[in-house]
Amino acid sequence: KARTAAHAAFDPIWRRHRLTRRKAYSWLAAQMGLPAELTHIALFDVAQCTAVITICKNRMEDIEK
């Protein structure tokens, strides 16, 4: 459930804003302080998924301003 919620928050960032998925994951890696090769929602635990949701919601709020 946590991974599904994280994808629901993350996917609109790259889909709506015409980023490649790879670029979006690179951005997410930088936001989370993780290496890009370890940044994939399928690998994340609940705490990391919660962080993804927060980061992505904040980003969408900034974009929509």
C-alpha cells in the first residue's frame, strides 16, 4: 500500500511535466540523498515511501504556484 501511494504521488511529476522517468528518479534520488541506482520505489520501505509522498507533494505545490 505504501509503494502504491508513493507511486501515486511520484508518477504525476514525470508524466505531467514531461520528464523522463529516469530524470524524475534522478531528481528524487537527490531529494532523498540516495544514489540513483538505489532509488526506486519498488525497493523502498514504508518510511521511504512516506518520504517520497512528502517530497512529491511539496514539489507539486511549488509547481502549481
